[in-house]
Amino acid sequence: MGKDYYDDMQERPSWRSGREGSENNRPSKGLIWTIALGIAICVVVIVIWYQFFPAQSQGSQGQSTVIEEVLPEVKEIADAPQIQPTEGGEENPSPSDAPVVDSESARAIDSQSSVRRSPSTSSASIQYADHVVKDDEDLAGIAKLYNLKPQTLISVNQIRNIQAVKEGVTLTIPDRDGQLYTVREGDMLSTIARKYSPTLGWKTLQELNNLKNERIFVGQQLFIPDTTSSSLAQLTDVSPIQFQKPFRGTISKLFGQSYENPATGASEILAGILIEGDWGEAVVASAKGEVVDAGNEQKGRGRFVILSHEGGYRTSYYHLENVDTAVRIGMSLEKGQTIGSIGTSGTDYEQPTLFFSIEQSGIALDPMQFF
């Protein structure tokens, strides 16, 4: 009996704890009423919120009404320039009086063809003015009027036909001598600067063309100043004739670059282009024309041929290795007809190089404008 009693005493606490645990797990009535009260309060708050929400919406509509009433006054302000000024009113400065905007005398680079930009330019950037050609004016006279070279006006206005400069045509006049350069694949500001002058510097080109940074893109046009100088669409007239490249080769020097004249050894501005090729390559007439000069200079032009074309144009071909036997002064050549072959005559060049130029009325033009 004693054993059973002790066993019963040992088992009894666990039995009681299990019963008490089951009773404790049941939620009390007080807790249930608390949760119910909380839910009721939330419902009341939500109902009150929705009652006030429409009032806020009406307030927003009231604000929009005020804005609509202000709009007519804004329109009247925008139209103010058309209203006659009242006496004693403060005069508004005209665009010509503004310190930066000057539509009569300033233009800038970088729009469609990178020749025009907004009037807000740096003081170092190139500036442009318009000149309407008068009846008694020609290109040379206009260039002299602005103390510029005719080649500057030809390049900036992309003139291919000087005879197109007539009364009523508007010319773009830069404030200094120079030319436009079209950016090519692989170009950088530094390499472009070195092509034209070792002292020019890429930073100068950046400031001159009002560029925000040194990035440039293919096809962009940059103004290159003439470092030897002390100082649009209307003129892209199709020339009376169409020129072609005298032979397929690599252009090593561009129009307006500095080069060493083979005749004198002096550094000069190139009035044409230099095209390198292989020995024996044929040089052809760039357009139909008449041979007006031909000869051989041991130092300088070498073996050369000069053709005269319609519209007052002339093309020159220097440093030929030989001249075709059929070519003689006074004869007519068809476009693409062989003149001779490329060489190095008259020079110390190691690579066969052709000097090719186009001029009109005695003024040198950039051949790259024609092909």
C-alpha cells in the first residue's frame, strides 16, 4: 500500500499540471472583450475618416479653381509685348541692347552643320555676321571690306561657284581668317590642330568652336583659324560642271594646311590637296576641259598639266611621273581621260604624290567641296 501511495503522489502533480495547462490555454472573457472593443474602435475611426475625406476632395477642387482663375492673367503677361507701353513705365531692353544677344553681328558654330551655335558664346569663340551682297559687290571686294581672305568666305559659306555670289545673297562673315574642317573617322582635336599648325593646340580649337568638352563626332564642322593671318545654303550652288577625284589614292594633305613648298623649301599654306598613291597609277582629268599649260620644272611643279573648264574653273596636276603623249596644249580632254601617271617629279618625296587644285577666277577653292 505504501508503494501505491507514493506512486500516486508522484503521478498526481503531472496530472494536475496537465489540467491546469489546458485551462490556462483557454482565452479569458476579458481578453475577448478587449479585442472586440479594439475592432469596434477601428471601425469607428474608418467611418469618421471616410466622412471627412470628401471634404478634402472639395478642398483640392477649390485649389484647382483658383489656378484656373489665375491663368487668364498669365496669358495677358505673355502678350504684354504687343500692348502699348504706358507713360512713366519702365522700358524693356530690346534684343539688340542685350549684352549677349546680337542678331546683327554675332553667329556661332554647332547646329545642323556645326557652323552655327547659340549667341551665348565664350569671348574666345568665333563670331559671325551677315552680309547681304549688293549689286556692285563681288567676293573679293567683300573679303577686302572685312579684312579677310576670299578663301575664308569661300570655306565658311561652302562656295563651289563664285559666280553664284550675286545681289541679294547673304554671306556669313567670320571675325577672323580661317576655314571649316569636317571631322573624319579617327580625328581628335589634338590631331586636327597639328594638321594645320604645331602651335595651334587642341584647347584653342575647343574654345574657338565653343565646345563643352573635347569630344567631337564624324561629320561635325570645326572652324580652323588661319594662324598666318593678322587679323548657307544659298552658296552651295552646283557648279556648272561636276569634278571627280583625279585618281583613287590617300589624301595626305588637306586644303589650307601648312606644307613645305618643293620649289622654295618654305612653309606655305596649301592651295590644293596632296594625294598619295602607287607608282604607275593613272591620273585622269577631273572634268572636261582644255589643256592650257603643260611643262616640266625640275624643282617645284615637276611634270604638270593645267586644264581650263567651263565657268572660269581651272584644275592643276603636279608631280606627274610622265604625261601621256597625246596630251598637248590646246587639245580638249574628256572627264576621266588619262593625263599621265602619278610620280614625284619636282620634289624630294619618296612616295608618289599628286598635287591637285581647283580654282575659279583666280581664287583657290577646296577640292574636297567637289567630291
